[in-house]
Amino acid sequence: AKDKICPMENRECTPEVCPLANGYYDRINDALFRFLSCEDAFTRENILSFAQENALCPFELALDLSNWCDCIICDYNYLFDPIVYLRRFFDRRDRYAFLIDEAHNLVDRARGMYSAALRKSDFLACKKLADEVSKPLSKALMAVNRQMLSLRKQIAQDTQQEQEHFMTAHTLPEPLLQSLRHLFTVYSTTLEQNRRLPLQPSLFSSAHSLVPELMQLYFDLRFFLRIADLFDERFCFFAAASGSQLTVKLLCLDPAQMV
């Protein structure tokens, strides 16, 4: 896993920040030739050692070395997860055989891989951060927060529970979904603009990225919308309200056709 093999104290995978990513593709071809010339098995230990000696990202090195492997041992998610599966293999028409260990765990793991969640408090917190970064982004975040507030009030009125209110449905709330899609468009535009403009260090973690909270919400939103595009009778929409918090989830009930 990238988080476990990265030797940097703070992992930020951009060439502007990480010296192991900076110039990686200028060094990798020669490094691959030397590694393949002296190693027959690719292990965590020799990948880490070689990456350190040659100032290379060990995670990217492992991915590049995988193209020369006869057998790869990995977690389920590199085969089935819609975000992190190894596209370099599955986007081409080669044939592979999979030996699945502990296969009885695959159903629950796959359900988790194709389920997504968002929290109202994250949008409100990021709205406050975005006030100084981008007014259009702040406005779009506030629009989502209003839709979630409306949904929370609706759930509270429709249920009689005192502490936590929840609802399930086999359709998606269209007003919320529209506000989320609009937010994603504004997010993408803001990120593209920030790549070209001088940025204020107090508002950004590096020269080319928003503060971590805003970036994390961007990735969560992108994944939620990707799962929303798959939403059909195999999924269930779930929303739970507790106090001022609202959590909305797209729960995958049957992942069979996707994995």
C-alpha cells in the first residue's frame, strides 16, 4: 500500500513537493533495466532498498516492476476496487487467472468497495475554508449543505425516533444529486485554475494543491458520484440524521456483476 511503503514523513505525491516523484520518469527506464538484471523475485525489502539508492518512489517502482511478473500477490482491492484496481492490466485484453484466498470475505469487501458516503459537516467545514480560496466553490458547497439540511429536516419529520432519524430508498434524491454534480464541476474548475495561478501559502498545502480537507472532500465527492452513476436495483440510498449531522450513503447490496 502507498501509505505503508512511502518513506517520506509527509506523503504528498506531486513532483513539486516530493523529491522521489520529481523526475521519476526520467530515471525509471534505466533503473528498471538494472533492477531486472540483478533480481529474480521482487520483494518489499529489495524494492525499498533499490528505490532508496536511486531516489525513486517505491510504490511506483513496484507498479512498474509488476509488468514483468509471472505472479503477483496483492490485496483484493487491486483487482476489484473501482478506484485503485490495476488499470495497467485490466484495461487491456490479456487473460489472467486469479487465486482468491479467504474468498468468503470477498462479498462484504466488495460491498464496501462499491459503497460511498458523505457527511454534512464536511461540506460546512470546507465552505468556511473555501471562503478565502474561491467564492464559486464556497457558494456551491453551501448549496449542498442547504440540500442536506432540507433532507435532515424531512427525515426528522417522517420518523418518530428521538435520538437518531434515518431513511432508506431505492431512488436517489434528485435535488441533492444535482447540487453534488454542480459542486464537482466547480471543484474541477477551481483546481484547474489553481494550477495556473500563484497561490497563497497560508491557504494551500503546496504550490499545486488545496488544503487537505478540501482535497479529501473532492475525492470523496468524486467517488460518491461515480457510485451514483452505477445506482440501480443493486443499491440502496441511506440517510441518517443525528443532531446537526447528516450522513448519506449509497450502499451496494449486490456487487456480483461488478466484480
